[in-house]
Amino acid sequence: MIKRLLPLILMTTLVIWTAGCSDRGTESATESGTLNLEDPFGGYTSAAEKPAFGDTELLTDAEADEEYDDPILLSPGVDLLTSEDSEAGRYHMRILWGKLRYDPNVTDVTDWTGSLTVSRGVEIIRRVIRFELGQDYIPTRTDPALIEWVSFTTVHNDGIAVDILIPLDPDAVDPEPVTVTFETGPYSRAFSLEELMSLDTIVYLEDSNAVAFHAFKLDHVTCMRGFLSGRWGYDENDEGRFRAVWRSRNGQAAGYVTGHFGVNDDGQKVIFGKLVSRDGQFEGFIRGTYDHHASRNANRHALRRAGGWFQGGIYDADGVEIGVLRGKYRSHPSFKNGFLQGRWKLRCNSIEVEPDDIDEGF
């Protein structure tokens, strides 16, 4: 019988799983500095690590999201939609715009002033991302269905994380489909609620800016889930590496991931990683696959700059799968200049694979 996991709540949002009986050796892949593509978990161990693996840039990235006290929560009727007993459909959406990885060479300013509108329902801002004091801000909100912002980017990105609540319309026989519309000067797009069920999209613009959209539906009894964002590329030894901030569904930095990728002896493109809490305690292994979106005729140099996807499982120290993750990346010859964006989800009291984890992208 598989041992029952002992969940604890980390920062009220992230489940911490126990280290278990196995420590998988005494030296981790991060400590040895070598990449292992053949070991079941890439050579990583359950040993504790330095916070953020000693990566000061990763620590800085963790503070990018700032909690936002949305005054729209005081509007009449909003409290009914946000209550535990509400029958409203609940979605969470995270949007980033600008340079998805920091680029100190950018001098052109891009005006992203815009809005997010839901055709029927309420939007609540949970966090603002990299808003600079005196430059980027949220104008006073008066319409629960409309969020507006003033935002300018150069070397990096801005963004928002919002909850979207859709009330039932019991009087409507055939209600109009609900749409969520993102509008800015550089790029605009409308989404259906069906798309928000499991949204994982990055749009690259001609000026090297990009817009990243992630969203999922929040059930009343929801599995723990959230986002990850960070860097993906090659180190000075020409080996594939990635590192990321592990965020709860409301954007709080709850932990960190380090990992590596490459082609194993069987010719498979594989990824391995290690997840730790904010103070460096082991929380899980990551194992999965990845692939490029490059042209079939791309040479090795082109592949090192290609975009692609990754997906895999999250495992406890005994090798039991307890969650899933997936996302997209844009590689670079220097991993600090590449990036990744993705989502994760833990199982709900079960190790059974849920159909929507695979077919719908959770």
C-alpha cells in the first residue's frame, strides 16, 4: 500500500510533501555540477539546498509579484460571488507582457497601456507584476467587469494576476457566451471560458516583445496548483539548464526549481529537476520530456535558440508521482537569457492520473 502523503501548507498555498525514507544518495546533481540524463531522477537527491540554490537572480525574480488590494471587492454583490457557497464559475488568469527575459540592451519603450474586460462577470486583481512606482499603475476601478492599467516596458516585463468570477444566469435559456478580452496597443486578443479552462499560450511579436497568457478553472474543491517561470538555455559547458520560481495560484513565490535537459542514450529528449521550498527544503523531483518547435532543417545553432514545450510529473522522495507540470520555453545559448513559463498541479488525495491532466492540459 502506498504511503499516505502528509501535506503541510507552505505560505497557505503550497503543499509540502515529506522526504520519505529514501535520500537517493548523498550528492545531488546540483552539488556535483554534472548532468545525469540516465538516472530515473537525473541524479538529484532529497538533500536540503541553499535558498534558491544560491542564485541571487532567482531570488530577485521571486519578488516580482506584488499583492494588490483590489477595492472592487467592496462593490455591492461582489461578496456574494466570492463566498465559499457561491455557484459562480471561478477562473484564475496570469498575463505577462514585454521581454519575457531581462535584456539590458533594450532602449526602446513600449506602451502597453490597456485593459482586460469580461463580457459578464467580475474581475478581481490579485497581484501586479513588476509595476514600477511612478510609472505603472492601475487607475481607480469603478466597473467590476473592467480592469485598466498604465504600463511601459523596456528591458523586462509587466503583468497582472486576476480572478474572474462568472455568475450563473438562471433566467437565460441560451445565455450569450462569455468572453474575456485583453486589449493593448501592441497586441489584443479575446478568449472564451473554454479556453480559460487550461490556457498556456505565448505570443511573440515582431519587435521581440511577447505576451504570455496562463489560466485555469478553479473548482470549489481544487487541487493545489500554480505557475512556474524562469530561465532555460545552455551553460558555459554547452549543457542544457533551467531554473524557475515556483508560484502558488495567487502568484506568491512558494519555492524554487533547478534542473537540466538533454538527449539520453535512448535518443529521448528528457528533463529532470528538483523542487525546494523557499528555505531550501526538499519538496519533490521533476521528470519529463521536451521538444523544439524549430524547423526540421534547423541547424544546431538554430536549435539552441528555438522555442518549444515541456511536460512531466512531480514525484516525492520515494518516486511516487504526486503531480504534473507543463509549459513552454524559448532557449538561448546562455540559459540566463532564455526563459520558461508553465503551470503545475498536485493530485487530490490520489496518485491516479486524471484524464484532463493529459488530454486538456490541466
